[in-house]
Amino acid sequence: MSQPLQGITVVSLEQAIAAPFCTRQLADLGARVIKIERPGVGDFARAYDSRVRGLSSHFVWTNRSKESVTMDVKHAQAAPVLEALLARADVLVQNLAPGAAARLGLDYEALSARFPRLIVCDISGYGADGPYRDKKAYDLLVQSESGFVSVTGTPGEGVKAGASVADIAAGMYAYSNILAALIERGQTGRGKRIDISMLESTVEWMGFPLYYAFDGAEPPPRAGAAHATIYPYGPFPTGDGKTVMLGLQNEREWNTFCERVLEDPALATHPDYADNTLRSANRAALRARIVEAFAALSAEQVTARLEAAGIANARVNTMADVWAHPQLAARGRWRQVDTPAGPVPALLPPGVQEARMDPVPAVGEHTDAVLAELGLTPAQVAALHGAGAV
């Protein structure tokens, strides 16, 4: 199967989530991704948990279709091996500790003279300069620094997202910038440096609350799972103990909702609820009216009314529900990938009908094969192993 990034080689000095998530997207599209890991232990994300038949959920998610090569990048005997890999590479991705790549001579400035076509993507918490350059950064910490936690949660407490949104944001901006750099290189013949920070990536996603709070205005209030500024838009309990998520966007939908779902058309023109500003200001009283109406109905009955009225709605699904989601099944979005613990299901990347879905590698699984590909003899490979360089 022809894939758009076939023939592209990526060397990645990666750990945790942001860089591995970026390079997995590249691998999905056919790039060869050579993942450099610590000898013996590998990427520390391998030890985050053991929920996937003894393997880490984070690692299985972000590392399929890669080749694992163990290497101590600080070891003198490893340097020529890494040099040989970079000579064949199109892209270097790294999210080492701040300043570590430069100390190893793996920054763009040091590499570009020898490898002018090489694209170097640095992923860090706060960027390559500025007062926060050397500050440690983890997903929760960047969610906090970006203001995300301040606008997420309940009125009484800010909370982080349940997924690693700062890591994901940085990984996706790295991925898209690498694709753009490959196109640019096709025009100029030269590589470039890409500097991605988790903070800037997450703050970009904060555009709405930032502008909502523009020029000293109050930020959007924390509203739990409800929308901060549109109402009714959020979760409502039903009579059978389940929850239905509503999403009303405009006055036409509000009128239809009152008439056909609540079966109370007079509520649409009630002076406390006549427009969205009033509904948001009086949401506690309006919520009580809606909950009272839904108490006599099951979630299935509420959903049926909402669908008949053309009102946006959703179930509040558990992880088990998502694994069995009928829409994903109907569109054939699940595949199987192999892992060191056996096959597991994996979702096709959004936007593609087929993708490269090769195994999740064991630590160092491809070390000897890649070294042989570089021209090293079995004796030379054995010597590198014996020295602890790989």
C-alpha cells in the first residue's frame, strides 16, 4: 500500500508523550521512525502503568509502527552510530531535558552544516529561550501555566483535563510543522529548525477564553461539564438515573426544545429565559425546570424526543462504551496491532481509510538489525553491546 510518507526516515530521541505522539502520526503515514531508547529500560513511559496485558497504556497508544534501537547517546562509542543514522535521516525529533540536545551536539546549528537537508524538531515545555527555558514541564504543569485549569472544572475547583492535552497539542503542532517543513524542503532543498513548546501549543487552544477575558474582562466561569456561556448546554439527569448531554446553540433551537422536548411552549418566551444571556444568568432555576421534566422520562425517551426535534445531544459514555461505540464500528475504524504482549485493537488515524499499523516494539527489538544495516559486523555490534553503548 502506497503511503504519503514512504521513503521518509525519522530519528527520534523521544520519551513520555509529546514527541512519541508526533512521530506516531508520521509512522502512521508511512515514515520509518527509528526510536532511540535507553539501553535496558527504554522510554520511561513504558513503566507508567501495566494496563494493556502488562504493557503501558501510554506507550501502546503512542509507539506503534516504530523501530526501537537502544543507545546510550552520551557514550563515546555511540556517537558514530548516531551520526550514521542522522546521515540517512530526513527528520530528527527530540524532547530531551532542556539543553540536553545542544550539549550532545544534536541541535540544528551543530547538525545543519553536515546535514543541510535535515529537519530538526525540538519539543520542550517552554521553548528554547526566555526565562522559563530551563523549567521542568509536565502535562499537568503546563495545563496550569497555560490557564487551562483556571477555566476548567466546577465553580469551587479548577481541574485538569482527563487526557494529556498539553502533550497532545505539542505533538500535533510538531507533526503539522514537520509536514510543512518537508514540503518546504522540496522547494528549497534545505532542512530547518522547528521549535515547539507545550506552553505555546496549549495557549493557542485557549483562544476563546483568552479573548472572552480580553482587556481585563472576567474569564468564562467554570461550569463543570456544562458550557460556560451557553445554556442549556451540558449534562442533565433523566428518570432512569442516566445522563443526557444537551447542546442548544440558538433561539430557534430553544423554541423547538421547549415545544417538542419539554412540551412547555410558554417557557420559550418566559422573561427569565427569553435569550441566551438571560438563560445563562438564570441557569439554576432553568436547570430545575428541565430536570423536573426529564424526571418522568428515561434517557432513551429523552433522546428520542431530542432526535425528533433536531436538537443536538449525546450520551456521556464510559471507556467501555467508547470501545463498543456503534458509529466507530459501522465506519470500520478499528484495526489490530501486535505488541510484545499480543494483538490489541487500535483506532485508525482520523482522516485516513488505511494506515500503517505495525507492531508496538519491545525495548531494543531492532537494534541489531539497524546496526547491521549501517554496515557494522556482528563482532562490532557485540562490542557495542559489551561496552554498554547500545
